[in-house]
Amino acid sequence: MSLAAADKMPETAAPRPPAAIRRVTVVSGRLVVEWDDGADSLLPFTWLRANCQCATCRDPKSGQRLAEIVDVPLNAAPRRINAVTPEAFTIEWTPDGHRSPYRAEWLKEHDLSPAAIARRRPRPLFWGAEFADEAPSFAWLEIVNDPRAEHRALTVLFERGFVLLTEVAVTNGMVAEIGDRFGHVRVTNYGRIFDVVSMPDPNNLAYTDRALGVHTDNPYRDPPPGIQLLHCLLAEAPGGENILVDGIRAAESLRRIDGAAFEMLTRMPQHFRFADADTDLRARQHVIALDFEGNVAGVHFNERSAAPLDLPLEAVDSWYAAYRRFAELLRDPQGEVTVRLDPGELLVMVNDRVLHGRAAFDAGAGRRHLQGCYIDKDGVESRWRMLASALPPAP
Ligand code: OGA
Ligand code: NM2
Ligand code: ZN
Ligand code: ZN
């Protein structure tokens, strides 16, 4: 397949020069830090004291907290604010005289204004069929040789939910090497890596040449894998195109057009199961999962692995009506990006956001071989932050 090169993607969040502190006062039981950029930070005393940055409260070597909440005096309040400079100040606390240093950079990084909180929770950028022309791809060697390219690729992965890697060596196990660079490969009953090929006695319909409707992988696991990698090694058989759908966008559409259906799928879970001769995996998941703010965090959708619904019988009819409504939205061709992977191409997908499916292929007419693995999101997010912190600041 061919997708647009990603060099038009925006450069992200390069660290800005920290603002300078102008004045520190106490107003109505809160600390007020006035900044030279015109902003004020309002900070509760307990929060400041619980996050004391002194060497007694925080181990200077590991940076881990030593302080425990029960040692923070009730009604801790600033007695004096000392040594105010543009970069730092110290609070001397009553009742116990403890002294806490705070740095401007740290305060800005953890600011509690609604705007600062929102900046720390980036929202996904939604896409539909039109994205086929702009969808991002990165040459693997570019990622290996340039931390900026790797950082951009991971930024795109988190913004869009998938990224295509090209020019990947067509070798056995390469997929796990890439998985271990971005994060940590998760070993499952399918192994460290799995071969998606058509085989005689498959334990999973993935291992046939049938079409697979769009789905998220392994909802029968707790937690399901965060990210899936699929590496194309052979694509001689006619067919087998992959279909990608932005599940979070579809779920947010359902919220707008059928609030009751949306609410049902966020409240009453579906049951999933995978069983073979050695395995009996079962888990419950919300088809639509919400984050702490009530935004859609992800979806769990897999018809192959749906177990009998295990809900109070009065809920069953309306649950299915809601599920059907959502399934219809997921099938909307206007939401589908189709890609035909060639050998050397590798899809990285956020499993609980981007649903993937495949068209049937003809195993009698040629071979098709994908190799896959799963990694968890936290490790990839960690790598993304480490890459960002090592980049030189943008000019
Ligand atoms: C899978 C899967 C896609 C494909 O194995 O879970 O979705 O293209 N495979 O074969
Ligand atoms: N395989 C390819 O979630 C699923 O069962 C999809 C996963 C077997 C690892 C297939
Ligand atoms: Zn302290
Ligand atoms: Zn799959």
C-alpha cells in the first residue's frame, strides 16, 4: 500500500522555556503564584505540602516520595514565603516549621488550571475514510536512525491510533524486535509472536482465509493487549486487504445520535471467551469504555469471541439493540480506511481504539503470511516521553 509520508505531521510539545515567578502570596486559603507571562497559579496548601520537594520528603537519588500523608499536619499552612526568585521559592510551614522548596519549572509542569490539566490529557484526533490519503507512514530505518522520527511516529500512533511502518526487513521475528523497541512484547497463549496464516485445524478463525469483520483483539483477556503489531511477510494470495476503523470516533458518534444506546454499552459489560484444547480465557469488558473524565477511552468489539450475554434478563433486549446500533456505525464505509499490506510493511495499532478487519483471501491461489505480537501501552508511552525529553528544544 502507499500512504503519505509523515513529514507534514506537527512537531509536538517541545519543552518551552519556563515562565518566571513574579510574586507569591496567600489569598483565601490558597497560594497564588503570579507569573511573568500574566498567568496566576492557585495552589491548595495540602497539595503543596504533600508534594514537598525537600530531601527529607523525597529521596534525591530515586526521586521517589518518602513522605507519607499521615505525616502531613492537618491545617498545614504557609507561615512565611522565603527566597522568592524568578526560578524558585521556599515555604516555611506552620504548625511544624517544615521548609519546602518549589521550582518554577516544576510548578508550571503540574499547574492545576483547567487549561493545564487539559494539556496533560491529549484527546485523540479522529479520522474516517478520507484519512486513507493522509495516513502516516514511516520508514523503519528512519526511526532507527533518528529519535525525532521515532518520536513523531509514536506521537502519530497515540493521536491517530495507528501507524504504518515501511521498509521493514522481511524476516522471522522482526515484529517482536520492533515490539521490544517501542515497549515490551507480551507473551500470551499464542506465544511471543504468532503467525497469521491459513492452516488446516485452526484454533482461531484468524488462522483461515476467511474474512474477519472489524474487531479489537483479545477482549477475552484482562486486560486486553494495548497495542498490536502486524508485519506482512508474504502477500501473494489475492485478497486479504485490511480495514481500519476509528472506534473511539464511532463511539462518540453513538453518544450524539443515540445517547441511551451509548449509555447502555458504557454501563453493562459484554462477556468474551476464547477456548481451545489448552486454554479457557474469559473476561468481561464494556463495549465502550470511558476514561476518568467521561470521554471514550476505548472500545472492545469482537464478534468471534462474544460469549453468551450474562446480564439480568430485563437488560438483554436493550443491550442487544444498543450493540446492534454501534455495530452498524462501525460498518459505515465512510469510517473505513483500507490498506493492502505488502511484504516489509507493518501496522502498529492501538488495539482498544482502532478496530481492524481483513477481507477474505484465496489460500488456494497463493500464500499469505503475517506475523504479529502484542505490547502494552504504558511502555510505549514511557518510551515516547523519554524520546521527547532527549530531543533538543524546538528553535
Ligand atoms: C488477527 C487479524 C488480520 C489479518 O489475526 O487478529 O485480525 O490481516 N488478522 O489477517
Ligand atoms: N490471534 C491472531 O483476538 C483474537 O482472537 C484475534 C488473534 C489468534 C493472535 C486473533
Ligand atoms: Zn519536605
Ligand atoms: Zn485481529
